[in-house]
Amino acid sequence: MKRILNGDTAAAYVAYAFSEAAVIYPITPASLMAEKAEYWSTIKNKNLFNQQVKVIEMQSEAGVAGTVHGLAKVGVLSTTFTSSQGLLLMIPTLYKLAGEFLPVVIHVASRAISTGNLSIYGDHSDIMAVRQTGVIILSASSVQEAALFAGVAHLTAASMSMPVINFFDGFNTSHELRNIELPTYKQLREKIDLNIYQKIRANSVRNDHPRAYGISETPDIFFQQQETTNSDYQAVERLAEHWLNILNPLFKTNSSIVDYFGSRSANTIIIAMGSVIPTIQQVVEEGNKNNKNWGVINIHLYRPFPASKIIETIPSTVKNIIVLDRTKEKGAFSDPLGEDIQSIIQSYGKQINVFLGRYGLGSKDVTPDQIRASFLETENPNPKKHFSLGIIDNVTNLSLPPSGKKDLTSKTVFQAQIWGRGSDGATSGSSVTTKIVGELTDLNVQGQFKFDPRKSGGLTISHLRFSKSEIKSAYKVENFNFISCYCDNYIKRFNLFKGLSDNGIFLLNTHYSSKEINAFLPKSYKYYFVKHKINFYLIDANKIARQLNIYPHINSIMQTCFFYLTNLLDSKTSTYALMDKFKNKYESYGENLVNSNLEAIKIAVKKLNKATIYSNSMISAGSKKNNTNKKSFENEIHFTMTKELGEKISVKTMLKYGLKDGSFPLNTSKLDKPDIAAKIPIWRPEYCVNCNLCATICPHAAIRPFLFKKNEKVPFKTVPFRENSQYKYRLQVSPLDCTGCTLCYDMCPLRNKGIKLEEISKHKEIESKNWNFSIDHQYLDYPESNKKSIRSIQLKQPLLEFSGACAGCGETPYVKLLTQIFSKNLTITNATGCSSIWGGSAPSIPYSTDKSGNGPIWATSLFEDNAEYGFGMGIGTEIIRKQLVEKAKQIAKNKQYSEHLRITADKWINSQNNPQVVNSLIACLANEAPAYPELKELLDNRQYLLKRVTWIVGGDGWAYDIDYAGIDHVISQNKNINILILDNEGYSNTGGQSSKASPTGARTKFTNFGNKKVKKDFASILMTYDHVYIAQVCLAANPEQTLKSFLEASAYEGPSVIIAYSTCKLHGIYHNTAIEEQKKAVKCGYWPLFRRFPISANNQKPCLKMDSAKPIWNLFQEFLKGELRYQFHNKQNTSEYSELLEKNEEEARKRYSRYKKLSKRQLDAHDV
């Protein structure tokens, strides 16, 4: 049967068929496979054995590996899905699986491994890191093959009783949509002898034939035992080929373990694996039409390496072999596949030149001009034996310049590009469009999707192709028949029309009229549109979406227009198809959402307008003079990347700006100015009470209070500052950085709000000038800002600003507050997750510096070891500081130094947290170091003189699941560490899967019908340690308690943990604002506030203080109803789901009762 699927879903479909248990843990880009398996199990789909697959979520990939090991040991057919670091966490168990001959299948959407930097995108570095484990490894080069080799993997695993990895390229294949052929489970069952599985049960552990497994062996037999496996690995090629012969007819494929394409008399061939193969085939086909003799070998069985099969496949005429590796093995003579090929060529005595190429790291697009360049390089008199493709390496000069046409796509293929912004639905809408065309026409379809790693608001680009003939292009679309843009601000940021063909269609979502758009469009656009006769259409989709209460999702509107303008389907058919898709998508969330989207589809075309570009626009665009040629990090790196031109950045330029170790400079997010808010807050000084709560809650630090000296001239309205008449006060928004989330307005406590929300168009220019004046004015050292209140702390410069977080993010205000409290002596170690992505995605780094250039240290290790990483940094700093204290003591006692230096050194020993004392000591050391060289050591380590405050930061998935053991260990050490847990009750970074923080009844991607498990009461677990300070906070509900908790945690000379309630867009808050929802969470008892003080000189026993009032329990169910994650509209399961929500409340009551019993009536000195 024909299906339109991506690689993840295709592999999961087959994996589900052959599995009895699937053990899962989310990781991009493999999470969708796990989500599909869980969903199919939830709706009780049956596998080949007529069983519902048991799906088990674990706390980490290491836990997954252990679980599948146990399952396989007792004879259960088990599978899992992973990539990157997740696969690496399984390595020790992979050795065990291979050594014990256990038939586990691991499906891998291969992804780059984190080194000095992180990439969520695809290459083969994870696969190559496990090639030595003894696991069979199969490679797929397309969506169709991802399904095919999933079947081969499971059947080979079963028949050989060996573990198998089925891998395909992350994003390039895992997220690519194609129409493929899939057999039904019935067809699979008819063709496969399921008796092969009886052997697995027979060989499993059993009491009637007991044996001891995993025993320790001595040197006299260990070597021989290892060699007993040789014949098994030799049999893999034959078995894999056997299963391919059976499955090929079912999948309408013709694959072998090693495939060849090209001239049988080829003189030059490429050998490669993965999604690059179709592009190589295109170049081979083109070259051979032009009298070249080229070919390509596609290796599908990578381990055990099919040496003889590859040698047989190489045409006898071949003189040159190019091996392309999608990985970098640092320090090795060649990368893994290249090493394998060189080895067999030499072993078989072949006189063939071998060239080694590296390509596509981190999903870098691979186009025909790169592949062509590698072929042509072999024809040079002095060719490079080692080279790289797709980059400019002007340091080691290994890169090959591209050669010839970049795009070999047939002109008969209809190609489209959709520019969107994270959370507007552009990507999902494009996916729906691709599926509709594939399902309702005989066209071949392809959908490729580029995701900005940042959260909502990041750039998304969808590349779509539709063709009557086979689509061979595996790279991004270069030439377009249709372009649509969901965000009109992109017009000024990107060259959107590049590649748009004559008479092409350009659809823009904008509030501008046809007349106004002529003033808005750059001359280059207008010139191009007129010259190439572009059909230019406008629609104000944002306005429609707001009227129907579905904003920011505008995909139902934009994709309706797509079908109307392209005629890929007749309008009536496409309209009904879209309605059906959106109805299925939203029906579990209620009729209102469904009906609103259906209405949007009905009225979209009526609101569509064709724009006319005036004839005077034919003036040539010319070259615009600007300062972007000035060589600086901003121009050579930042703006180049934000304009989607990062491919042009050379290796030398990366080195020039110190990017070798993966670090980036701070203070760059301010350069972006995304300009995405429809409405912005405008200050109303006549009502404002200077409380600064709006600034406190702003996720992006886009609204801030500023103080100016009383007599200072300013270009805008101010009011006398309530706390000090020597200053005047202004509340100022940065309109281009505001995301329009409205949290500031909702947080304002006044009936007559101190701010109002107005259309940005009315205020953009003047408020931008006001912002620039205010921010350039710099932050004064206000005495008021040192007071310990939310009002005063907001007068300090936030050193986290304009992050890539979602509009209305609940995490960023907590971390921003940390930077205001601890500023330049703050160290943050960040677990991988949402907070590391919005906090550290190149090139826009939101952590910033003060006027002196000082700022927080921000660093991230891995998801699974952040607690230990932060602990190490904290202890390491302490070790160095102790050494410096000893040096300072020697200086204070030595009379050869000046009295001033000795007194200052003594002061520092006793006042290490005092910036003034630190600065004085540095000045003294600098003054006397020329005369006393031994002082230079202390001076050179001056960065350690001011005591650093280390905060270990991460989400609930990190804290409650994957690094729970790490947190437990570091707090048990009773050292001075601080931990901030941003609890948004799920794995938000990977798309919203359940964690141990997910409450009962919450619907996530791993609990589609509601979470059956209980939320982990992490605070109570921590309380088993008497020496730990613990606080549970909610910034919107009680800002002062949050601030007090941060200050107390930092002041405590021991381990401190703060658990912060963090609302998230995945909660689906719709009845209330996010602010009201947080307040209600506290009010109803869902999230009680407290501080638990540890044993100290003042406390002989730990004591707990409840900071929130007694819950109003009758508000609890009302609170849950305000969030879509607690809504379920499947009539068959309504009563069961209601029981889950009641259990949620029951568990909340238990937690509160537990805290209440621990609380103490009188806290003496701590009751502050």
C-alpha cells in the first residue's frame, strides 16, 4: 500500500510489527519513532503476532539499554529508538547484547555527537562510535529504505539471535516526507515463517535448563571464547541477503546489502552510505550522459563489513575510488568507512587509487556541485587524496570548490518553499499539504523541513516537491515555482525570492495593503517581481487567526491559499481534504478549536488579494551601501548566519573569532531584533506605581525600568522615582525585541493598568529610539538596586536578554533573575534541554555583559551529567581559591610589600565577596608586581578573586530522570552548590513527552490518553537529607518569595535546591492567561510554595515554612480545565479520564498534607 510518511514513522511502522516490547526515551531526531510506537500501543494496534506491543518509558538511554537487555534475556522481542548521545549511553550494554547473542533491534536516526559544541542535526558520528561493539549495522539511504531495512534488521536479529542497528540520516531521512510502499501486517505475516521466533524463546533463560551468564573468565580461556563467534558473523551477509530477497517484493524495492549504480565500465566510483546516495546517483547519471564513466556503491550492511561483496561489486575497470564519510574521527589517518575501504583494497591486491572525502557534518546540505567536484578532482594532475566538501577550508586547504550546476532537479517537478516562524504551524501545515497531494493524486511527493534549534519564533523552512516522475533530488530546493512567507518581517532579513522562476507565485502574510506593500518592499524585490512577472499575493492571516482565536497558528489559512494558487488539486477537493486533516488533528481538544480552523479554511481565499507592483519599480535594485563589509564578529559570523548565509563562513574566519572550542561570545542576541510582536506594551506613567513586576516576569527582558538623574535631560516622559526623589523613572519597551506574549500586562497588579497593549505599527519607530537612548544611557550603580526586593532588583541590568525562548516562556524569568542577583560572579552549568537551547544557540547568545565587559559564565556538558559537571566546576574553583588564599596570607605577613598591599590582602581574606576589596587588591598587585615578580601568580589568577556563585540549572527531565542519581550524589556531599530545577512537567525540548514530573492525567506525546503514573514529589525525596535547603517557588504567584529563596539558597553554605514552576506552551493554557494560571496553581493547591531550612546553628532539626495559603481545593478541577493537556474529548474514554484528573487532585492533597505535617509553627530567626 502507498503511504506518505517520514523516515521515523516508516521505521516505527515496521518495528512495531516485529516487536513485543518497545523501550523508549525521547531524543531528537528519533523521538517520533517512540511517539508512534506509544500511540499505536495506546490505541491497541496489534503486531504480527496479534499482540499489543508493550511500551516502556525509561529515565535515560542507559536505562533503556538495560531494560531491552533484560527483556531479550527472557525471550521477549524488544526494540528501541535513539540517536547521538543516547546511542553512546548504550555502548556498554551493546557489547553485552552482542556477546550474549540477544536479538535486540535499535533504530537510529543518526545525529552528530556533542563535542565542544552541540548539533541536533544528522551525520554518522554516533554510528561510527559503536561500530566496534559487535552489533550488526544496517544503513538506509531513503525513507523507503528506512522501512525496508527495519524489516531486514528485525528478521536478521531473530534468525541470527544477534543485536542489530538500523540507521538512517537524522532529519535528512527521519523527517523527510515521501510516498513509499509499505506492506500490510497481513502481507508480512503471509511471507514470513514466524517459527524462527520459537528458537528465541527456547534459548532464553530458563529454570529447567539453568546456566550462569556473564561470568568472569581467566586469561587461559578468554581469548578462545571471543573467537567462537567468528562463524556467526560470517553468516550475516547470507542471512541479510536472504531477508532482502523476501522483503523486496513487498516493499517494491530492489536492494541488496551492497548496491551499485552507474556505468559497468566505470573508471571512477564513489562509495558511501546514507541519504547522500540519491544525489550521487543524479551526478553519475548526468556525468555518464556526458561521456564520463562514473558509478556509485551504496553500502547497506556496514557491520560485519561485507569486504568480498564490495570487491565483487567494484567494476574491473575502476581506477579511482572516492570514499565519502559523514563523520570526523579526529586524529585518525582516515575516517571509518575510508579506513575500511583502503584496508580491503590493499588486502585484495587491487591497484586502485583511493580518495578520502568528508561531507555533510551536522546535516550540511550536500548538492550535486559538491559531488561533481569530488569526481573531477580525481582527474587533476595532482589531486587531493584527502578532502572535504561543502565548506571553505582556507586553513588546511582540504576543501574542494563546488563545480557545475548546484541543482539537477527536472524542470517538470513543481517545487515550493514555505518560510515560517516556530509555532505558526508552517511546518505542520506543509506536512499536511504534502500528504494531501500524495494521497489524492498520482504525483510523487517530497517534503523536507529545516528547523531552527531555538524555540518558538525561530526560523522554519519547508521544501516541497511534486512530480509525475520519480523525485531523485535529496537536497533542499534551489529553484521554485511557489514561495510563501508566513512572516512579512522576513522580507527585510532574507533574500526570499532567490530562485523563484518566471511567472512564479509569491504569497505573503502581511497586514499591508497592495498600495502599502510597494512602500514596504525593498527595491530588489520589486525589480525582481516585475522583471520575472511574479504573481504576488497578500493575505492578512494573522488578523483572521486572531478573530477566530487560533493565533499564532495560521497554517490552515496559508495552506488553503497554497492549494488555491497552485492548482495541484481542484479547490473543492483540497478544501475538504484540509478540513478533514485539521478536524482529525484537533478533535481531541474540543469542538471550538476544530470549528475555528474549519472556518479559517472556508474564508481564507475570500481574504486573498493580488498585489500590483508599480511600473516605477523597474528601477534596478543596484548595490546598497552599508557597513556590513566591516570585518567584525557581528558581520562575519552573526549577521551572515542570521541571513541564512552561514555556508559561506570559512574555517579561517571561525578560527579568527576563537570558535575552535565551540564557545561563542556573549551579548549577541541583542543584534537580532526579530520584530515579531503584533502588539507591544506602552507605559502609562499616570497609573504606574513603579513595582517593576512587568519587568520581573518578562521572558525576554524586553521591558525594563530605567532611572535617570533628576536634572538629566531625556527625550521622553518620566516620573519622579517613588523611592528616591533624586531620580526620575521610566518604564521602556524594546518593540523589536518584544514577542507580544502580554505577560507584562497580565502581571500588572493595577485595575487601571500601568501599561496598555497597542499595535506596534503606531509606536515602533519612536519606542525604538526611546529604547536605544535608555539602553545606551547605561545602568547606573543605583543604591536602590542593592535592596533585597523585586522592585529594586529589577533596577539592575539583566544579563539574560532576548533569548530564543518561546513567547511567554515560564523558564527564562527565573534565570534572568539569577543574573540580576549575582551578575558578574555567576556561573551557570546548564543541562541540555530547553534552557540550553534558548540559552546557547549560535549565533545569538542571550547571556550578556555589564558596562565593564563582565558577565556570567555559562557552560553545558551533557543532559545526563550536568549535576556532576556543575559540582566539578564548583569544587575546582574552590580548590584554586584556597591556593590563592594561602598566597594572600603570605603577602599579608611579608613586610617587604607595601603596607597598603598587606592590609588589602588581609581585607580580601576576610571579605572575598566584596567587589570593592577585590578591585583594590587587583590594583595593588598590578602596582607592585613589576618589583616583585612572585605577585604575578596572584595577579594572573585575578578572575578567581571574587567568589563565584555556581548554579546548576536544568529542567525536570534532567533532574527527575536522567541525572537524578547525579543530583542525589552531589547533594549528599554537603558542599556549597545551588541547583535550580525549571519544572514544566515534561520533556518540552524534544516536543512534549512525559517525564517523572508529569502529573497524573496530563496528556503528552508518550501518554496520549493521559498519564497513569504519579508526579514525582522531588522535594520530599530531597528532604530525606537534613542538610539540604529546599524551596518550591512560583514567580508569578509570589515574586518576593522567589527572590527570598534565591538569596537564602546562595547564602547557605551547603547544598540548595530550588524547584520552580515553569509554565510552557505545551500546557495549552487557554482559559486563563499564563499569569493567572500560575497564581491559580498555587491557590488551588496544585503547586504549594514553601522553604525547607536545613539543620544549622539555629535549627537543631530541619524545619519547613509554608509560604502559600491553605489551598482552596474546590478550584482544583477548574484549574485543570484551563489547560489543553488536561482536556480529552474522546467520548469512549471520558469517564476513565475524569478518574485520572480526580487522582491528580488526590495526589496533590497528599503532597500538601505531607508538607503541612513537616512545617513548623514557629521558625524563630528564620521566620523572615
